Amino acid sequence: MRMRDKLLLTLLTCLLLSTATAFALTPYSGQWGGCVWEMNENGVLTVQAGQAGSVGEAPWEDIWYIGANVLSVRLKPGVVLPSNCRQLFNNLFSCIEIDLKDVDASRVTDICEMFSGCFCLRNVDLSAFSASRISGMRGLFYSCGSLRSADLSCLDTSRVPNMQELFLLCTSLKSVDLSGLDTRQVTDMHAMFSECSSLTGLDLSTFRTSRVTNMERMFENCSSLSWVEMPHFDTSAVTSMSSMFAGCAALESLDLSSFDTRQVRTFSNAFSGCASLKSLGPAQIDTCSATFLSSMFDGCSSLTSLDTSKFDLYNANYIDYMFRDCASLEVIDLSRANAQNIWDMGLLFYGCSSLLEADLSSFGTTKCGYADQMFDGCDSLSRIILSGDFQFTSSLCLFPDDLWLSKATGQCYTAREIYDSRGGIADAYTRLAIPKTGVLKLPASTSRVASGAFRGVGAVYVELPGSLSNIADDAFDSGVVFIVARGSAAEAWAEGRGYPILYR
């Protein structure tokens, strides 16, 4: 069942509960192991003292009518739970209350999915489990869509290896106390808080994660999460961070300074949809082992800068959509990326509307099968550096349609000309946009202008850098007016050839 369908079922079920008590239910009674139980006409099921039977013998498991209609489960003092409580209350989707505060849970070791599918459960007291020797708790509150708070600080989790999906789809969860949680043996935190869309903050300062290998989807779609404290996150063993923070739309900053990502093989969608994220702090994300980086920062529209000094893409095959719609990013330096084995880099910078400079001097495309729309929407791009291994694999892989000045030749090319004849040539290109006024301003870094470089481009006025003098006599159309500084080398060149001059 898809998440949307589950949420709809949760809302409909909980809405109907307001009228459920108007109809008398059929009372039931029976035996669960050594415990006598009864359910009254109001949907309250009470279990008397004794040794409870197995999960499969529980009244709500044994009799479908009870599982579908019970609104409250009350376990009296003296009820002794079995060691295996896996899925004990699973799919009691109408149940609002489960009273466990007085049970004897000292023998319990497995609480995996114990409350999974309890869509209407609002809170639960686990203090009676303080003496339990828990070894399994995966999916404990999976799909408890009405759960508002949870306190796990009393649990002894020193033997637990797997905490995946612990609060998955707890869409109403607003507060959680994990201060006593011992995570030193945990290897899997996959989707631990995924879809907890009401959580606004998380304090994970007590977490120790040196054994964790999987953090995939850990905070996925925690759309209200504005802060998360994780100062002791040791990620040196983690191999997957796919979608780890995907959809965390309210996060403005993340301190990943404790992260060691050298073993991570997949970063796909790791930060995608983090629309408010402005900074990753002092973190240097190391991608030396990564193969999949598709959509890693897709939709990080507020990200203004990114430290890419540890971006090693030699092992990477997929970087498509990696920076798509990073609309505030101005500079991207991938000069150390060693990206020679990429198969897919399509839409890499698509929609990066504020991007001014891109250094791709370490990029090779000899193995690339797809690079379409790589620069689409990069309307502000003014400088790009390419390596001698960069071949244009598709006519859709073009710069913005303007004139581009080559540093290597001193000549001016259209985006189409670069595609047709400049692939596989190491060069740096500076964009020369000629506005309607006809004024062409050459960048200060221009050192040479080759023969015919600007003939026929429509420039009426040309502003020259003061130090520029290495200019071919026929570089410009006759009749062009030059804008120069007094006493400059550019002035001397223009005067020596009889061009009209304006002074800036």
C-alpha cells in the first residue's frame, strides 16, 4: 500500500471513531495463555493477571472481529508478557489506547513491529520495559500515524543491531525522547524517522553510530524538521546515505563535521528537496567510493555555496540531476573531481539560474552515454572551464546561446560553434553577452584577441581592459567605437589604428 493510501486510511479510520461508540459491540471473552480476557460493548479489552500466551494466540489475532473493533487494550498488573512480542499489537488500526504501564515485561527481548499499523494510537507508556533485555525493535512504531509523542529513554537497547523504520510514517509525531537509547551495536538505521512530517527538532547527541552501515532514508520527508543535533555521528562504516535528508524542506543548516563518508557508495537524493538548506557547515563530503550520486542536491534552491574539495568522482557512474534547481548556487568547482567514468550526467546543472562559474577541468566524457540538458536554465553562466577529455555527446548539451571568448585562442565562438568544433580541447570560455545597446565589454582577464574574433557580432561599442594590447588588426568590424582608460595600452592600440575612442 502506498504512503498516500495509508495516510488516507488512517484519517478515515480515526474520523469514524468519533461515532463508533454510538453502536454497541458484541462482547467477547476468552483465555490468552494463562490470562483471562474480555471485551465489553464499548470496545475496551481487559486482560487479567497471568502468563500471556504467544502473539498468535492473542485475542485480537485469534478473532478478527476483535482486532477490527477494539478501541482500548488494558493489561492489568500481573500480566507477564512472552519474550517474543514481535507484532503483538500489529494492525489494531482502531485502537486509541494500549495500557502497558503495569505489565511484567522483564522477559521481553523482541518488540519488532510491536505497534506497527496502530494508526489511531496516540501515546504509549513503555516504562514497564525498563528491565527488558531488548534485542529487536525494528519498525516498533511503523505507521502509527496518530502517535504524538514517544519516550524510549527507559529501554535497554545495548543489544539491538537494527533500528530501521523505528518511527516510519509516524506523521503526527512531534516529540521523542531518545536520550537513553544505546546505539553502539546498531548497524541499520534505514528510514528510522522517515515520513515523520510533524517533527520540528531531533536531539541525537547521545547516538553512537560507529557500527552503522545503512543510513538510507533516515530523515526522509521530515518536512517540518528545522534542526537536528548529531555531534557524535560516526559514519565511517556507512555505505549508503541515499535519500538520508531528502524532503527535509525546513532544514536551513546541517553540521556534518563529524561525518566520515569515505565508504559511502550511494549518495542518490541524499539532500534532494532540502529547499531551505543554505549551508552544510564546515563539512567536506568525501565521495571517493561513491558510484551513485544522482539528484544528490536536487532542489536545494537556497544553497549558496558548497565545499567540493573532497569530491572525487572517479568511481562514479551516475551524477544526473546532481545539482538540478540549485537556483542560488553561484560557483561550482569540480576541478579535482577526476570524473572520467561517468555514464550519465544529464541535467547536471539544470535550473542553476544563479550559477556564474563552473570548473569542469577534470571531467571526461569518453564513457558518457547521456549528457542532455546539462546546462539548461543556467541563464547567468558567465565562465566555464573544460578539459581536453570533454566531448559534447549531444547537441542538447550546449551552453547558453551567446558569444563565448576562448582563453586559448582569443577568438569568439557561439555555443553551437563550440559544440561543433571545440569538443576535446582544453579551454576556458568567458561569456560575452551583447545587450540591445550594442555595448560589448571584454572581461579583465582577456589577454589576447585573435583575427576576426568579433567581426559580425553586432557590437557598436567595445570596452577594452586597460592592459590589453595583443589584439589582431582585423579582430573587430570597422566603425566600432572603443571605450578605454586614458593612458592605457588599449588606448594606444585603438589610436594607432584610427578607431574612434570614448573614455571611461
